[in-house]
Amino acid sequence: MDFSDSLLTLTFSEESKKTLTSFHMEHRATTRAILAERQPDLPHYTDLEWKLEVQLASRCLRQQAQPRFVLKLGTDGTAPQSFLLQADVANLRHLGTELEDALKELRKAHARRIMRNIK
């Protein structure tokens, strides 16, 4: 039913919409099998380690506080990898905000419908 809902916004005739829907339903399993075969093996998150480092003084400045986070991101895909990242508080907050916005987008009805059709 999701495929036919997607066709509502297009300007095809009713006969064309019915033909496309029937063709989609006939070849749905084959199409999904082919897409599953060709899906790229993208790296995915496995582990995150973090620590907080604070520079309290330097030769030039005796009293300063510069906090930064050091992150070790572990991913798994075709080969496991680790990435070392450094971020100050402002950039880490911005990253968190962007990730929260991305999660909100995934929860919207349009994204859920697309994900259902992909799976």
C-alpha cells in the first residue's frame, strides 16, 4: 500500500498507476533481493571511549582553563577501525545537536515510509 500512496503525488493517469502498482507487487521480492545483494557494507558504530583533558596553564598564560574531549570511535565493517577525535565543548555540543536533529528526521512519517519500502 505504501507504493500506491507514493504514486498519489505523481501526475500519472489512473491506468498507469494501476499498472505500476501491479508490476511493483509482482516483482517486489526480486527487487528487494537484488537491492539487498548490492547494498554496500558501510562501517557502523561499535564502541566509543572518551576522556576529558583540561589545560590549566602554559608558559605564556599561567591561569587558563581549556577543556577538550578526546574520543576514540570504533567502527566495524569490512575491517574494524578506530578513529581518534578531539573536540572542544562548543563543537561537541554542536555535534550532539546535529545528531539529535538527524534522529528527529528519522522519526518523521516520510522517512519511516521510505525505510519500510527499502527493507
